[in-house]
Amino acid sequence: MANFKETLIGHIPESLAEQFRQRGFTLRFIGWSWFDLPVHEVRRVTQPQPVATH
């Protein structure tokens, strides 16, 4: 499974952020754009792989 990562520029309403969370994504503020807009990194939450025991 490939890791998903995307960047969103602009204000994100809380309702939209909640939809991302419900679909298994995280939003993390990473800085400001040239036009003073917030920049967020969006990542799909990956489930930890079970540790194989021998």
C-alpha cells in the first residue's frame, strides 16, 4: 500500500477537516504560503502492521 500525502493551501473549515478524519486522513499545519494562507499536510492514516512472532 502506497503512502498518500497531499498539501492543501487555504483555510479549511472544521466541518471539512472532520470529513477528512472520518475517512482516515490526518491534517497537520505545516506553515504559511506566500499569500499568508495556511498550508496543511494531508496524510492517510496507515494501520500499524502486526508484528510477526516466531
